[in-house]
Amino acid sequence: MPGPEFIPCAAGSRVLQYTNVHTAPGDRAFQPPARSPRRIDPHPIMVLIGFVGLCLLVALADMAVTQRGIRSWYPSLRHPIGTPPAWVFPVVWIPIYVVMAIAAWRIWRWNPLDRLRDASLPATPAASRPIANRLVPGRLVPGGLALRRRGLQLWGWQLGANALWTPFFFGLHRPLAALAVILSLGLLIGLTLRDFRKLDRPAGLMMAPYLVWVCYAGWLNAGIAWLNPA
């Protein structure tokens, strides 16, 4: 009859292993269950680089279109009160793109089980944990996973609307059509900020300067469309 056999391990513990000392030819010996293939998740820092790279790619593409229009067409327009010098726009936009990428990364990193997992582990100094885990603590939010998915979708849609505004305004010289795009952009940013804030307050706050700047750009767009009718 098969019986249990205790095998000592290096750490001094014993592992229970079943052996069959009377295994006949053709009998199946006990085999441990096969392990399922382990899923390989992307490294958080690589995902952060991906978010930042995507936003900067949109920024560079928009700058290429902007440079053609800002040298000839834009200076010939009548501008509303409060219009800044042209060099201000790239100086402001680049940090905004980076911060919005970090906000999306924080939501991607959000995990409602982090708080439960940390509570079950011995307390460890924050400095000894990986930096990716220190940045995004879990929050128990009802429907959090669906909210996370929707927030990231909204973030992607607003980035697409952002990429469309420059070709309409500086490329096609259509301030009125660009105004419709930037109004849609402001709405999408507001919805994204709302969902981000429910999951991770810092991520929501990171979207706030972006929303303020787009509202200001919308004011400039509306003023140019009003003062320069087609």
C-alpha cells in the first residue's frame, strides 16, 4: 500500500510526499499537479515610459503642425485680451503632457486589493518597498475596476481630441471648428478628472492644471473665432 513519507528540507521543515513502494508495471505513480503558466505583467516603470512617450509623441506631432501656422497665419489674426506670446504655449504644454501621463499611469497601477494585501503583511518601512508600490496605495471603491477601465478610456479619448485640435486650428485655419473640438476636449478632461479622483486623489489633482489650461485655450480660441470671422 502506498504510504506518506516525510522528506527533510534544507530549512528543517518536512514535506509530505506520497510514494508507492509496491508500484506494479503500468501503474501510475503520484504526480504533483501541473502548474499553470505564469502570466507576465509589464513592469510598471516601462508602462510609465509608455504613457509619457505616447503623450510626448502627440506633443511633437502637434508642434510640427503648429510651427507652420504660427510663423505666418497666426500673427496676422486679431487676438483677444490676455493672449500670451507664442513661445509660452510649448513651455506650458510639455509639462502638462508629462503630468497627465503620470496621472493615467497611477490609475493603471491602481489596485483595490493593495490595501488588503498590505494589511495582512508585517509592517515594513515605506522606504524598503519598491517605489512603484509606494506611489499608488489601494483604495476600496465600489465598482472600482469598472471605474478604472472607464477612466482610462476617457483619458484615451481626451488625448485623441487633444491631437485633433492643432490640425484644425493651425493646420486648416478653422478656428470655429477647432472651438468645437476644444469644447469636447474640456468635457472629456472633466469626466476623466472625476473618475480619476474617485480612485486616486493625486491622479485627479494632476488633471486639474490641464483642465484649467484647456479652458484658457478655449477662451483664446473663441476670441479668435469671434474677432476673425471667415
